[in-house]
Amino acid sequence: MRLRRVLFVCIGNSCRSQMAEGFARAYGSDVMVARSAGLSPGDMVSPLTQRLMREKNIDLSGCVPKGMPEGEPFDLIINMSGRRLPGGIPGEVRVWNVPDPIFLDEEDHRAIRDQIESLVQGLVLELRGKGR
């Protein structure tokens, strides 16, 4: 089965897209190569995001925010930014309406983490179904 190239995009690549990439690598490495990026990358991955992902046994400590890749093809781009993506990145685009947890409290941040986990699990199952 061919691995799908999936790009998760948010604004700062500090919370949502990092969580999605982490879950995708943990749960779906058999069906996808996951990457993440931000429209305006932050300085670091949110410490709260890192801590809450460790609760799920996913270590983001070595991750850094990245900008949008140029010229790389992706099979699927998941846009969680709430904004229009710049042109020039080939691939199917899907929108996931996920609030930005960057300034939210721990409980709300955790709820968003769990929402992203569920969405990624659904995507993994979908891609496994297409691989048959």
C-alpha cells in the first residue's frame, strides 16, 4: 500500500497541527507520512500542548514550528487554521473546524487535543479502507 503524504496546517504550528502530526505518526504510520506547518509559525511548540500530548504517550519535545512547505506535493492537506491557504501547494484540501487552544485553559486545551485525536483516528481508518 502506498503511503499518503498528509500535511496538517494551523496558524502557528504550535498546537493543533503539531498535535495532529503527533497522533498521525503514532496511529497511522502504516498509511501516511504526516507533516505539519503553520501559516505564521510561532517560536516554539506550546509547553501545555507538549505536556498534554505526553498524557497520550506522544513526545513533542523535539518538535519546532515550521512554515508552509513550498513545492512539495501532498495527497491531502488538512486545514485547521480557519483561514484560506496560500496557493501553490498541490493536493486535496479538507477543513477541520478546530478552535485554537493557544490561549485557552488546560481543560479546554485537553478537549481540543481529544477532538484532534478523534479526527486523526477517523482519517487513519479512512485511509486504511482506501488501501484495500
